[in-house]
Amino acid sequence: SLPEVCGDAAKFFDPLFMPDLAQKLETMWNDELERECLIKKGLTQIKKFDWEVCAEQTWAVLVASLKK
């Protein structure tokens, strides 16, 4: 679910390969432009999610399952 939620607003890493995590953290620490780019992408990505829409869609699924 992380790729669907985060889109291109996150840097993914192999959790079993610590040098990959270390490299991603080092890049975020040292590269201000990369950080700013991900922040902007994150602010865009978050607009795709809304609690009210989630509730409405969940309700629709529940109602549809009761009609079966």
C-alpha cells in the first residue's frame, strides 16, 4: 500500500539492506533541493486523500454487501 499512498513523494528502500536506507537518509539530510521536491510532491499527494470521501466509499461498499 505504500507506493499507492506515497506515490513519487517518498524514497523507498530495501528494509533488509541497511546501506540502502543509509544512502536515502544521507541524501535527504544533505540535498536540500531533493527534500524540497519531496515536500512539494507530498503536499500534492495528500490532496488525493480525504476522510469524508473515504467514509462515503466505505459506506457504499458496506451497503452494497448487505444487498447481496
